[in-house]
Amino acid sequence: MARTMFCNKNLPNYFWAEAVDTACHILNKVSIRPILKKSPYELYKRRKPNISHFHVFGSICYILNNGKESLGKFDAKIDEEIFVGYLSQSKGYRVFNKRTLVVEETIQVIVDDVSIGVSKPREDSENDVTQNLERL
């Protein structure tokens, strides 16, 4: 799972640990044990996990530059960053700042989930499938 997330976004090799950590976090919250029909989180906490804060690994995100550095009059007030994971103890996020080249932990993030690069299926895909089956 981590290799797939890592290779899908063509990120540099030094993010491999973030990809593994994010994959483990997701598997603990979402993975279902076949015998018990519960996730490891449900077994430990005895309640269903809240997964509304999940985002796509490697997505572009933005955070407000609120006083970290003195800004000029025409400087941007937001920093463009790369989403690289979740905090283990809270619903915060780990993001890589492209400008400062540092991984930051923050809660206030705007993640661009619209342009994640997911291809939409074509409308005539059923016709292609039936034509391929007829050839066989």
C-alpha cells in the first residue's frame, strides 16, 4: 500500500517513511478483520473510527503563513505544501513545505482534493468490453 501511494505521486525517495507511516495509520482505522468484522481501531477503542479527515497522500495543500516570517506587502499569505501524513495522537496533518523544505505539523490545512488526478471512466467503456468479449 505504501509503495502504491508513494509511486502514484512521483515523490522523492526521502518520503518513503512518511508513506509507510500513513499506510499503517489508514490500515489501523479502515482494515476489517474477517473473523470479528471490525477494524483494529474498533477493537481497541470500542467505537467506529471517524475517517472524515482522510485525504489523498501527496496532494497539494495550502496553509496560512500567519506570522511565521515577516511578509512583505506583496508576498503570498499562504504556502503551497505537499500532504504527507497524519498525526498519531490527534486529527492534525503532516505537510511538506516546498518553500522552506521542512515537514510541518498543523491542524489548519486546505487540501486540494479536486485535482488529485483520478481519471474518469469513459462513457463508451461498456461497448468496448462487449466488443472485446465478442472477439474472444
